[in-house]
Amino acid sequence: MPIYEFQCALCGPFGELKPMSEYDQPCPCPDCGTLAPRVLLTAPYLSGMSSRQMNTFAINERSSHEPELSSQTGKKHWAGCTCCSSKRASRLRVGRDGSKSFPSNRPWMISH
């Protein structure tokens, strides 16, 4: 429902959320209760979304009633997850004493 603007002769302008079917009907003032006519005080807001954002919102709207669960797709995590991906080889080196190191990633990092 849109917000329409009304002008009360005693109290001034105010906005009210009303159905579109009642766009031309006066509205009672929230302060004094007198019927106020509808006025156009500000320009209508037009959204300037990019096509990428509009596509994202459309996808979310289509899937809002039945979201896709990871258990249904057979995946444990999201598409870009690197924790269980077979493409990424581990660079972890474990020493004889059980110490761990990542020699090529972060030489300044202390292992734990």
C-alpha cells in the first residue's frame, strides 16, 4: 500500500498508508480528526535499481515460499566453499613432533 499525503487546514501536512482504491478519498487528521484532502507535496519515488539487483530480488522472491536446502541438493556447504572442495590441495605440513605449518601461505604465522 502506498503512503499518500494529506493537508489538514488546522494541523498541517501528514502522511497516511492507504489502499490504492481509496486514493481520492479524504482522510481524518491524526491530531484533530477533521477530514483532510489529499495533496501532492513531494515527487513520487522511482527506484533506480540496476538490472543485476532487480534480477537478485526476483530470484529471492521466486524462492521465498520454498527455499532450496543444502540437504536437498546433496551439497554440504554453499557453492564457493573451500573447506571441503576437492580442487584445493592442502599445503599443511605436519612435523614429526606434531607441529603444523603452512610454509608457502603465511611464513610469519605461528602454528597452533
